[in-house]
Amino acid sequence: MVTGAGGLIGSALLPSLTGAGYRVSRLTRRPHGPGAFPWDPLGGVLDLRQLGRIDGVVHLAGENIAKRWTPARKARIRDSRVRGTRLLSEALAALDPPPRVLVSASATGIYGNRGSELLSESSPPGDPDTDFLAAVCQAWEAAADPARAAGIRVIHPRLGLVLSAHGGALGKLLPPFRLGLGGPQGNGSQWMSWIAIDDVISAVRHLIENERLEGPVNVTAPEPVVNRDFVRTLGQVLGRPTPFAVPATVLRLALGEMANSTILASARVHPAKLMQAGYRFEFPVLEPAFRHVLGGDPGTSFQA
């Protein structure tokens, strides 16, 4: 069962799962088509008995964070993740038998703004009193506790910046960069922990199938880069210059708190548990990843 199946990751995950032989159902607020079932995560409405036996769940649903954070939007960002995850976890815990595994999404935003510190799953999270995203991610992961208490193997993929030409942060960058109007954000020294959409999908399947993995798992490529190198590489792949730096003050004026917590925040994240579990990255290096997701060359595999 998958929630958030219409999003950037979910829409790529479904055909991968069905192609691998899984029977997949979808939980959605607006069900349509075969295999779609209703739920209302904010209204507390969910009846899983209609789905029959569930062996595993991938929970991806959550409000989009890539807009200016008004107080109302911050409440929706938090509630969609925390209340939705708690509702789902309690419903799964009540099933007989419960599913074997719950892959419940999280994000590298849990670490906060950490400069050049190398961050693994054992690193402490950011300060929830001063960092909204860190606070949301910590509450988001804790909301799956009812499933854990019921003996379900719960995994939190802490997702980095997902590279896809079809949406997400890269999708927003492409129009100005293709016009030659791109450049570093802020001083360009903040670390960006990225991952190609293909590796996200493969990693999620690895999490489902590898029974040794549980708890938080960083889902990022093994070679994070600083912002200035990220934009330079994107410009090279597109064949465009990247001379137009955007000062941090401009980003803060335009996007407010969101700019500090996302675009300007630095998180140098290492996928320690994935690598220890033998996951092979198809795109461990940024330039081949860009060329692939933008329609160019395939990458090369990387063995931990």
C-alpha cells in the first residue's frame, strides 16, 4: 500500500513495484481508478479493512514545503505529516495480522543547518526550538511509534534533494538555468545532499526487502556537493553559463523562513546504513546523475 502515490516519488515508485510483481493499492484523498481507496489524514478517517491483507506500506504523503511559509501553511506542513502518520500507524497496528514493514518518509531537514559537519544516522537532530523543519521531521518520525510498538519493522528514509526533470527542486531550477540565468544561492558554500530519482526508487525497494534495515536511513547519494559546485555542474550539463548569484538577502525577502531552512541550510549527509547494507548506487556522482535525469548518459554503479 502506498500513500502519496501521485507525488514525484510515488508516481515513479508505483510502476517499479508493479513491475517487480507487487500488488499495489493506493490510499488517496480523492480515489479514482482500480486499487485506489479513500482516507482523510487530517479528518482522522481511515478504514483499512476494505483493503484486505497488507504486507508492506510506503507512506509518502505530506503537504508541499516549497512555498513561502505562512503560519497556516506551516500548520498544514506539520499536520499533514504528523497527524497523517499517526493515523496510519495506529490503523496498521490494529490489523490482524499487521504488515511486516512500514517505510515512512522523513527528510534530511531533520539535521538542521550543520555547516560542513558530516552527518550519519547516528548524528543528533537539529534544535526543534529554533528550526521548524527539524522539529517537523522529529515529530513525523515519532508519529510512527504505534506501528513500532505493534512489532512492525519501521524505516524512515531521510530523503535528500531528489533530482528529477519532472518536478521537485530541480524542476523549478531548470527554466532559469536553461535561459542562462542560473547561479549560486547565497554564498554557495552550503552543502547539498542530493539523490537521483532512480536511486530513490531502488533504495525504497531495498528498504522494503532488506529485513535488517530499520529506523532512520539516509537516502542520499554518497557524494554531496556544495551549492556552487551543484549549480556549476548543472550549467555544464545544460551548456549554459551560471553567472547570476542570488544573494541570501534576496532569498530571505522572497521566501522568508523557508529560505533559511531549505535553500540556504547546509547538510552534508552520508548514507551510512544504506552503504553498510550493500546498496549499489546507480548514480553516485552528480554530473552523470544530471545527464541521466535530463535525458543524457547512464551512470555507473558504486559498491560500498
